[in-house]
Amino acid sequence: MDKKVRVRYAPSPTGYLHIGGARSALFNYLYAKKHKGDFVFRIEDTDVERNIEGAEYSQLHDLLWLNIIPDESIENPNPKYKYYRQMEKLDIYKKYAQQLIDMGAAYECFCSEEDLEKSRLEQEARGITAFKYDRRCLNLTNEEKEELRKKGIKPSIRLKVPDDEVIEFEDLVRGKVTFNSNDFGDFVIMKSNGIPTYNFAVVIDDHIMDITHVFRGEEHLSNTPKQLFIYKYFNWEPPKFGHMTIIVNEKGKKLSKRDNDIVQFVSQYRKMGFLPAAIDNFLLLLGWTPDSSKEIYSLNEMFEIFDEKRLSKSPSMFDNKKLYWMNSQYIKMLDDDKYFEFIKPFLITNEHLKNKDDEFLRKIALIFKSEISYGEEINKFINEIYVRNDLNEDEIKYLKDEKFKILFDEFYKKINSCEQLNFTKETFKPFVNELINLVHLKGKDFYMPLRLALTGYEHGVEMYNILNILGKDEVLNRISEVRSK
């Protein structure tokens, strides 16, 4: 194509930005930027009954949070295209539908849902599994139509699809794809309430907005031949289509909103404390393969390396562990100031850190910088220190060993002799060595009893950090409690 590349992401406001939608938006965005084109955000809001409050805002603003910035949107329209919501263009759809009727390419259909269901059952009885409209309204006379209107019946409009016609296109992901018109028959383009169906509205939208390329999920593949028939009737050049593979869970099943093991919506990741760059990076590799083993890419690098020919032809597995690992890498890459700015909102919600100043919060934050995989997780680690876990019978029995009594006694004395607990890795080492020489315990026999006594857990962050967080008085209280038992 000689035209300027223009792609679009066009969600319905029936839900918040889903991780699958974000992937589609990212791939369209990268393709546009790679080819110095435009990325358009518009809203398909004709499913009025299912639209939910806040969904439109989420679809756009969660995208902006991901730094996927539309060149045009409902908040930043191009005057040339004017409308970015479908419900603002009903007159336009009606105009084009009437043109198709006048051309003989579409016709009014007065069939009710009951009529269509009866026809469907009759076809099933004859062994026809794929329902096709029987065209009973195709040749209605004007008089018959007028009689039906007098009865208060409002018609829908159906596209007249040629029989036994092969339609073929070159998919940007899958290569050559072929369909036969007999597979679907005449379909509704305008409902009786005057609202267009998806397959009609999207063609009109893409044409009047000069969309040149469409990357979308493979669930839309079967819609493409229907849309191509509409393009053909109007003698319009269709965009190039690319259908991306489905996302599957770790069991190989299509990702469903009922998959509770996977966080599904971008707003949830924002709340949990994921970094947008990490989400982008993960989505890039969810159905697209680079030509190197490198896994961490900035958005600018993505602009350079993205190639639609490397989009996967097989299902893309959502690897939860990889996502959390990737986010942890991005957290580690933050400088300490940026990291504290990112993590502080999570710290100030922790009841154990009320009235703590920024100096203490920063110290706490940096302790866990290399431990956390998402922001909210820091409170899990902090709570495991402040709220001691109950010991089980085996752990209690283990701590009753006589050799640990000496350890607790000497540890108590050493802590009590400190003015305050402000250890570093370097200053804690001689403190430990002195104790080891006194109690003649080392390794697991030295650290595990102390960890269990202080936190109730066998593992966790470095011991000196536990002491610094709890403070002298609390450490002494916990050791005293264990000694008394």
C-alpha cells in the first residue's frame, strides 16, 4: 500500500481492559510506530445493554498507563474523522445500509426470533448443522412489506451474500485463507432497532477512518469473509488483516475470565504494583518471537525490532511465573529514588508502618527491593516479620533442644547490650561470629532457631534486616517469650 499506515484498537465498553486486548493494542501500536503510521483508538459501543460504567475510561486510560499512546482517540480526535464512538454514527450506518438496499445487495427482513428459531430447528431436522437464513424475506413485495409495518414489525437489514462464492485473502499472520459463502449465507447488517451489527459497523468505521491494517484475535477470523463481501459491494479497498493466535493457560486451554490463577485485567496489575514496561515486555513475547534469546526490551527497542512476520501461528501460553519474574527484573532496574517513589504508596497502607517517617520507610523498602516481584507483595514480607507465625508441634519440639537455650540466652544478652539495632551486612558479621564462638553452633543450627523464635518462619530475608525492622524492644520480647517456654 502507498497509503500512510493507520491501525486501530477498537474495544467495546462492556468490560475493563483485558490482558488479551492489551496485547492486540500493543501489536497494532508497534506496527504503526515501526512504519511511522497512526495508532487509532475508537469505541465500539453499540452493545448498549452490556456496556458498563467506567469501562470506556479503563480501556483508554489503562492503555495510556501502559505507554501505548493513541495518535487519535475519543479524547484526542482528528477533526477529519470526527466521530470515535459508534453510537455517534448511527445516521452514517443507516445511509450506507440504504445504499446497499438500493444496489440490490441488501434487503429488509421482517422475521422474528421465533421465525428464525423455527427455521433453525427445521434445518437441524434435515441434518443441516450450520444454520443459514432461508431468504424468505428476499422477494417480499412493497405491499407485503407495508402490511408488516402496519402490524408494528420493524425490519432488520440483511446483506445478500452470493451463493457458492469463494473468498480468499492473504492473512498477515496465517498466509492464504479461503472461505466459501455457503458457510454463512445472508447475515444481518442492521438490527431492527436501527443499530448496526459488528460486521457492518466495523467495515464502515475502518473505511471512513482510512484504516490500512488490522491486527486482531483469531476469534474474528470467521468474520473476515463477511466483511470482505461488504467491501466488495462498495468497491472499497479492504485493509490488510492479521489474525493473532489465542492465548491459552498453562493447561493449554483457551484463556477464560474464569481462570482464577491468572490476573486478567490491566487495572488489577496496576493496583498490585506491576510496572507498565514489564507488562509491555511480557505482552510482546506473548505470541511474538524475537530473533535472539534476549528477553528484556524497552518500548523504543520494540519499535525497532517488531516484525509481523514473527507473530506466532500457534497458541500463546500465558506463563504466570515468567510475568512475575519479568516484573521483578524491572523493579530491580529502578534506581533507589524511583523505586521508593514506586513502593511508598504500598508501604503507607501497612498498619505496622503507621507514623513511620520516610527515612525508616525507605530503609524498609530497600530491604525488599530484590525480594519482591510486584509492589503489593512487599506488605506480605513485612507482615511476616511483624506478625509472628504460630509454631507447629514439630517446631516447638525442635526449639526445646537444650543447646538452643544457651543460644537464646546469649543472643538476648548481645541484643540487650546494643543501644539500637541498625545493622548492615558488614557490621552484622562480627556480631554473629562472636555469638558462634560463645554457643558453638553454626549454619542451620544457629540461624533457624532464631528465625523461628523471631518470625515463626524457617526462611526469609537476611537476619540483620529482621532485627532492624522489629527493633530492640520487640526482639527482646520475642526472645524472652521463647526462653520462658
